[in-house]
Amino acid sequence: MADTLPEDFRLATRHIVMERDLNAAGNLFGGTMLAWLDEATAISVIERIGYSDFVTVAMDNVNFKAPGHRGDLITFYSRVVKTGSSSIVAETRAYVEDHATGARREVITCRITYVCLKDQQPYAYFKSPEYAGWRARQTQ
Ligand SMILES: CC(C)(COP(=O)(O)OP(=O)(O)OC[C@H]1O[C@@H](n2cnc3c(N)ncnc32)[C@H](O)[C@@H]1OP(=O)(O)O)[C@@H](O)C(=O)NCCC(=O)NCCS
């Protein structure tokens, strides 16, 4: 497929664009795309850090590159860019992929920052023994 992704991007999720996802002009509604992007990135982050109690704090560099259309199969790929104490930044790119021809069209890119919480407060998960323990178990 064209437009090769760096290899640290991993498949996060897929969606098919349905009639209900379209805006008045017949394109994929941007708000729906952002919700899918947030969900895909959160799934990817959960898989990579072994923790799921976090909130979205910022979405940066949102770049709608091409419209989505009814029937498009949209695939989301994501990678971790950096971790702080409680925060993690991930980059996600989505493509419309034609599995018959192998063609791929980039539709959106974005960076999302999440903040880990414990008892509803920011939690320095990436400095915690909990995270160190999770990482150690991944290499066993
Ligand atoms: C996310 C939230 C808990 C952060 O609270 P806060 O008092 O600003 O927290 P802190 O100042 O202690 O910062 C915590 C971390 O968030 C990061 N952060 C805070 N605001 C940020 C922003 N706008 N962009 C990027 N990172 C940010 C800080 O850099 C810090 O990172 P680190 O621990 O890795 O160094 C709070 O802003 C919040 O609850 N926001 C609403 C979240 C929400 O409802 N999201 C939508 C649904 S998921």
C-alpha cells in the first residue's frame, strides 16, 4: 500500500462509515471522526500501558486530510510519542483502505494527550511501581 507507516504504529481499530455518520453535505461528520480517533487512540494506549483510568486532556495538530464517504472502511493506527509522569502523548493516523487494490488514502492525523487518574486526581502512573511491574510482566 502507498504511504508506508513507520513500524511503531500499530493497528488500533476500524470503522465502516454508515449513513448515520454523514453530515448534511454527505461526507463523514468531523465530530464522529474525532470520537473514533479518540476511541482508537485510547484503545491503543490501554494496550501499551496496561492502565485504563485516564482522561483526554488535549487533541493537537488535528489535520483532516481528506473526506470520508459512506461505505469507506477507515483504519486507525497509533503510536506512543512520549510519556511524562501522569501524561502520555500518542499520535494516530487514519486511512481509507481499499483491500481489493491495496490503495490507501490518509483521512486524518492527530496527537492526543491523556492524563492517568487515581481517585479522580492526576496519578504519576509512569513513575509508579504499578507501571514498572506491568512492564516487567510484558517481557516475561
Ligand atoms: C486532565 C486533568 C485531570 C489535569 O488536571 P491538572 O490540574 O491540569 O493536572 P496537573 O497540572 O497536575 O497536570 C497533570 C499532567 O497533565 C498534563 N497536562 C495538563 N494540562 C495539559 C494540556 N492542556 N495539554 C497537555 N498536557 C496537559 C501536565 O503536563 C501533567 O503531565 P505530567 O504529569 O506527565 O507532567 C484536568 O484538566 C481534567 O480533569 N480535565 C478534563 C478531562 C476530561 O473531562 N476529558 C474529556 C473526557 S475523557
